[in-house]
Amino acid sequence: MPGSARRASGCTLLILVALAVGGPSIRARAATFDDPALRLRTTSLPNGLTVLTLVDHSTPVVSLQMWVKVGSRDETRYTGLAHLFEHMMFKGSRNVGPEEHARILESRGGRVNAFTSNDETVYHEDVTPENLRLAIELEAERVANLDISEATLASEREVVLEERRLRTEDNPEGRLFEALLATTFTAHPYRWPVIGWRSDVEAVDVEASRRFFKTYYSPNNIVLVVVGDFDEAEALRDIERAFGDLEPAAEIPRNPTQEPAQNGERRSVVRFDVRSPTVAAAWHAPKAGHPDGPALDVAGQILSSGRSSRLYRRLVYQEQQALSAQGGYWELKDAGLFFAFASVRPGASTDRVEALLFEEVENLRSHEVSAEELAKAKKQLEVDLVSGLATTHALANRFGNDFVTFGRVRSIEEQLAALSAVTAADVQRVAQQYLGREQRTVVRLLPLTDDGAGPPGKAKGGKGAKGRKSSQGAPPAARADASRSPE
């Protein structure tokens, strides 16, 4: 894709620079620029397809994204189907051959890819304006006429199984995160991996695949987002012509299972051929859009985001017991997690690393954070928020994610106001409410042979009182399981 696809708008660059050097609050500066979301147009076709459009002629690029409201949480009999279809969508349709969708657009300078998450599947193309109609027609073609045959299913099944082997089964981080989710969630579909369990991917048949696709890849379950340099009226006519004859689904079922409250610490051990252990912890947190989300974002930033965070400073720099430490707040449509990881330095004690990790969590619960820590964390989150305005692709992603999650697109002003309102007392309150000992799940990744650290249940520290959105900040392993390249 031409370099302009990643070029930030002048206004956004000025705001980012201003944030870096300090000065007035970003909320005050936000009043001086036009939030693109305020110019977003929403169109609904008679068959239920939703189209979000924003015209921006500042760069000669258009981002087309198709957000299908189906993720791993919508799977019932066979796990991994949502992710499997992300692959099959590139394997050809009635009028387009295997891999031709991506090849046609990439040969014209476009960028094409897709990802699957727990809550949705997203297909995205960044193209030059003259290729937008072609991209729209290609998307509609594979929704209407996808090849769901025994041969295609068998081929992509093997691709997915190999991906699972590389990213999860032969990957210690993947194994650890898979175990952490499966232990933290006991009932909700978030407990199984986006890529699915191996036995389900091996067993799913063509009939089940066709039923799944017909149900969830229906126009009334799809949101199209178009952002960039294009003629809006022309694009809407193209979309209506390409998608307008698709039949909506009579019913789009959703899994009704709710996760019950956790009333006691859970522990698990994963054995793997690693040289040093890793300790991972997770706490249940609120779902996307909860009022406590901004305070949990700030708490995650202070505790475990980056090398200046409390966990990294304490475990890596000061005590020199860990090689790395990270974490944060991860929000999803139905639930959320607050998580933390620490990789044990060779020769150090796993028990000691775990105790130090929970000491820092307890410090966050017991004492208010300093004014300096609070201001720094909020500014870092503000930069992340404003960077979502920098490219057509980022804007389309912001609009699509907000719309499928909340049914609307939140303004920057609204999000900045919520962040600005977070106080030190709020950070302590959410830490006390959500990060207690009885609400946590701990998983240790240990070498195949005993590391001499003692039984995992003997770890000390982190006494908690009895007793949710990190800007889509999913742990790395979650993102790895949920993405692919069609190339």
C-alpha cells in the first residue's frame, strides 16, 4: 500500500506532539479539532446490512472493513469454526478462485488481511480510490457464493491445525494463555481458544460448516465500514447493488451462558520444555462499556504496562527476579479480564516472583497511587486514544469495533471525559473490588523437570481482601491465536 495509508493527519500529529511535550489537558485540546466520528454516516439496507461511511480526502486511500458479528463465543457444538471461516473466506467462491481475492487487490497496490477474536471476525482492505468498487464486489461475492466444499474444508482444516500446533501446542506462551482462560472461565465460551480445540477442528464437517456460515454471514449480522477518499453516494450505490439481494437470517442465535461468580482462588500448572518458568494471573473484570473501565485501564497502566510500570520496576530492575513483567485490562463484549504475567529469571525462585507480583497488586489495593503516576498513566492512555485517529485504517477499526460492541460510535470527547474523571481513589477502589485473592486465577508454566521452586500452592504474598477495557489490550498469545495472513 502506498505510504499515505499510514500517514497521520496534520491535526492528529499536532495533538500527539503536544501530548509528548506536556501542556494543557488533551480534553481541552480536543475541543480545538473535529472528531471524525461526528461526521460518520450510518446507512441501513432493507436486508439489515449496516454501512458506516466517512469521507476524508486528505490521503488517496480508502479502508474497507467488513465486521461480521461472530466470534468464538458464538460457537456451540464445534469450537474454532469462526476462525476456520476466516481462512476459508480466502479459498475461493463461485466466480473467484482460491487466493484470488487477495491477489487481485494486492496486485493493484492494496493491503488485505483478516482476524478473528472472541467476539467478531473482521476482513479489511486498504485500497486506492479507483479500486474501492472492486473491493466491495469481491467482499459481496465471497459472502454470497463461498466455496464450502469437502476439499476446501479439508485443506483449511490442515492449515488451521498446523497454525494451532505452531502458535499454541508448541508455543509455551500459547499453552500458558490457553490454560489461563480455560481455568479462569468455567462456563462462558471465552474459556475455549479462538483457534478452537484440536479435536473439534478435526471433527467438524461440511454440513455443520454450511449451517454456521448461513446463520452468521448474513447481511443483518454484518457491518461494512468505509473510510477515506471516495465518493459516498457512489459507494453506497455499489454496496446496495452488491449486497442488496442477500437474504437476511431469520434468527441469529447467541450463547446465553453467563459466567458465575468466582469465590475462591484457582490454580493450575502447565509443564513444557522451557528453561525458566512463567507466572500468570487473571481476575474477572467488567465487560466492555462498564463505568469502571477507565479506572481499570489506568490501574493496568500503572501496575503492568511498560518498563516504567510498578511490576517491571520491582521484579526486573530492583529485585532482578524476572526477565519481563506485563499485563493490563482486557475487555470483551460479555466479560473482561485483568491479567499479569512475569517471566522468571533463570536461577530465581518462582515462589519469590509470584510473591513479589502479588505484593504489587496488594500495594495498589492498599494505597492510593501518587498524583504523578496518575497523570502519567492518563496521558499515556490519551496518546493511545488519539493515535486511533491517525490513519484511515485506524479510524475504520475504531468505528467498526465501537459499533459492533455498543451499537454506536463513541466520540473522542466522551472517552476523554471518562478518562479525565478517573481519580486516585477510583484506581484504589477498582483494585480493591476486582483484584482480590479470592477472585484470582494463577497458572504456572514450569519446566518438564522440577525447578526446585516448591509446590505452586505454597507461594506467599498478595493477601487480598475477600471480596474490566485496555483499549482492546489482549495478551499477545490471544492475538496470535486470532490472526492470519492469507498469503
